Amino acid sequence: MTTLDIRRLGDPVLRTRASEVTDFDAELRGLVQDLTDSMLEAPGAGLAAPQIGVGLRVFTYHVDGVLGHVVNPVLSLEGDLEETEEGCLSIPGLQAMPPRAPRAVATGFDQHGEPVRIEGTALLAQCFQHETDHLDGVLFIDRLDPVARRRALKVIRSASWAGEVVVKENPHGRRA
């Protein structure tokens, strides 16, 4: 079991669009395992590769007892946007209400390059949107209305970890 440090707001990797995965090899399988272990240890509902310093389009999820991952995800969203409480492992201690679609279908690949299609509603749909945003360099605070965003930034500035940016090498040989 390998758990890796989760990058926090301020680390440039969180604001950088991740690259498509092109090699479905042992290194990718190791990344998926490290993501899964780190997510479960945190604990979180999901974790995207940039959150552990890897600039690849991969995320893991664990919602309602369902554990999985998606490589190179593409989302299809359905329904009117709803505000639901959300947090982020990269912004510890903050909860906010970004608008999210109540239904999402994630298509992409598994760690072996086989196509996957997963339908999610409620928390799973929210998780898919949150983690895919990470792969695009978007954080959930970016989805907030201006007033809620100002409140969130005030909370972040007063957090004990605010201003700490530690850029580390990752064990997967790729700097983000």
C-alpha cells in the first residue's frame, strides 16, 4: 500500500490541464493503485492524478461502496444544475456549494485500456464532475458564485496550511 501526499491549493499542478494517457502499462496500473490507496487513506470520495502531482488524466472514486477509476474521462451531464455541499482534499477544511448536474455519465478507459462507461447520480455524479475538473486545472471554488467564492477565499487565507506550497517529485517519474 502506497499513500502519497495530496497537493494543496497553491501548487501549480492543480491549475494545469492534465495530459491524455497514451500508455496503458505497468506504470499506469501503479498510478491507479497509488491513487486508490491515497484516496482511501485520506479518506475521500475521489482523487485525481494531479492531486498527487501527476499530470495525467486519471481519477479514482469510492462512492456508496463502489470503487473504481477512469482514464481519459469524458463526461456527459444531464439535468438542471443543483447546489450540493462539497469539499476537496486539496483544500482541507472548506465546504461550499458549487452547482453540479445531478446526473453524469463518464466514458473513458480502465487501467488496461478497455473502454468503460459509468453512470452516476447524486454523489457519484458530483464526484465525476469534481475529479474531471481537477484534470482540467479547475477547482470547486472556481464554480462558486462571486459572493460564495469571496467567502471561501477568506476561509482559505486563514487556514493553517495557507501559503504552504511544497513541490515534490512523484514516484511515477512525471512532474506535473
